[in-house]
Amino acid sequence: MSHPADLNIDRIAELSRLALTPEEKARFSAQLGSVLGHIEQLAKVDVAGVEPTAHAFPLHNVWAIDVAQPGLAVADALRNAPSQRDNMIVVPKVVE
């Protein structure tokens, strides 16, 4: 099992762009060591007969009935537009 002393918490903090106090380094090192210990225990579990899955239960596509409904009024849609013209939002040109 990984021991907090085995972790290079300074390197991990550097890679994570974190400025840690000495107290945070001690606390996070112990917490990370504990997490890695749990991961090592999970690695020992025999999963030879377990099929890989992304979800705990089967998923099926559920399609809602496509029914036209009233949308947002033009005035409401344009209310926060920074610029507008002819009932359209004007945006900066992005293609030359």
C-alpha cells in the first residue's frame, strides 16, 4: 500500500498548479495516500467473470413525441442581445 511518505506531494502540487501550505501538504498527502491504498485494494479484486459496463443498469433511448409548441417571443429573445437588426442578433464576423 502507498504510504504518504512515498508520494512526492511537491511535484503533484506543481503539476496541479497549486500553492500548498505545509499543513495542506501534510493533510493532502495523507488523504492521497489513503485513496491510493483503496485503489490498490480494488486492483486485487477478481473481475475475470465480470462483463465491462459503463452503467449499472441498461439504458434505452426514450423519444418524446415531437409536438410543436410556442417558442420564445422575438422581443424576449432579443431583450439581452448586445446588438440587433431586423429582428436578429448581430454578432461579430468570424469568417473572412
